[in-house]
Amino acid sequence: MPLMLAIKRMVLISVGTCSVVCSNAQYTDTTVIKNSNDGIKITSSSLQHVKLEKPIKLRSFFVPAFMVAYGATTLKSNRMKDINMKVKEEFTEKQHDPMHIDNYLLIAPAVAVYGLNLAGIKGKNNFRDRSILLMMSSVITNGIVFSVKNISHEKRPDGSDDYSFPSGHTAQAFASAEFLRQEYKDVSPWYGVAGYVTATATGMLRMYNNKHWLSDVVAGAGVGIASTKLAYWIYPKIKKMFFKNRSMNTMVMPFYQSGTAGVSMVYNFH
């Protein structure tokens, strides 16, 4: 299958997967059996999601850590740089126009979380908590990405600048995908699958557009996943310390403007 066709199909699959998952989502009724003096009563009630806070296990960071390590190793390994070059040749074998949908796909999973909640499909956290979690994830992701870019000085495949490693688009896309998975993993695993398919499409498009090497994309994905996991590990401690018995209105929403993606926050103290 030609590479360009494969990429277009990946993008269509990512959009289609999100649509199918969202359209099939619904609340399930459960039957409750109660004992009474008159015998057994059977009643029906809506299924309620019980939130059981579980500590994040260290082994959940192994895969993203390996991904980052792979990318970092490539910076000094000629053999692994050869792999980068071969992948680049596959993606840029034929002249083609860039596809800019990657600028929007990177925040699609995060936007989906708010869309699903508006549609009545409740996730793990309320509006305030998930907004703060998204902000923390974005701050950690971008802090790591831009710090490493300024240290590594890896030239992009198209030679436009020296800020190739790691891929910021891919990092943000996988951070958003993990955010979607964390919020809806107790509702259905398919939400997470949809998010990760979208994030993978973003990474492929970064290589298709000749903006990143394979190692940049792999490392960026690892950074994004680990950043969101870290946010979900840190936030309960912050919430317990600072927000207990305090009212607070916070609005955090992802944005894209003039080629730059990020999050905006409005914070109102009472």
C-alpha cells in the first residue's frame, strides 16, 4: 500500500474511531435486588461509577521511559540514525504537499473529554479537577519538551531549525490521549483506544510532513504519556493539601492559534 494512502487511512480511522466510540456510548441500567418484609423487591437504577483511587504503579512508567530512552540513544548512535534516515526516505519518497491536520489532531482527545461530558457521558473527574489535570499535564509536557529541544539541538529532517528532538506535537497528542484514557478507562477502554489512534496519526503526520525523525516521534510520545500519568499521580496530593474545604472556579480549555497549540486558564478565587 502506498505510504501516502496509508497515512490518509490512519487519519480517517482516528476520526472514525472517535465518532463510533462516542455514538455508541450510553449509560447502562443495573438491577438491584432488595430484601423487604413483603419479600424480595427488584428495582432498576442507573449504573453509577464508583471512583476508587488507586496509586499509580511505577511499572506503568516503564514503557514511556523506554520510548524516551530509545529517542535519546538515537542522538548518539549512527546505527539508529540510519533507521531514522530509512524511515524518512519512506515518508518522503515522493514529492507531496504537507497535511496540516496534525495541528488539530494533537488536542482532539482532550477536546473529546469536554465534549463527552457535555453530552452527558461522565468521566472520572468533575470539571474543575479534570481541567487542573489537563493544565498540569500540558505544563509538564511542554516544560520537558522545550527544555530538551534547547539542549539537544537536533536538526529537523527538512533542515528548517535545530529543535527537532523531541516532537512537541507528538508529545502533546499522546498527553491528550492518556488524559482521555484516564478519564474514561472505567467507562470503556475504547475511548483510550480512540485517543491513542489519533495520537499515532499525529506522529505519523509529523514524519510525513518532514518535520521530525522517527526517534523524535517515539520520544515525544513517551514524554506525553509519562507527563499525564505524573499529573494524575501528583494532583490528589495537591488537592488534599490546598483545595480541601475551599471553593474555586477554574476553566481550562485547549486552544490552537497561528500555528501554536496550548491551554488557556481562567482562575477565580472566592
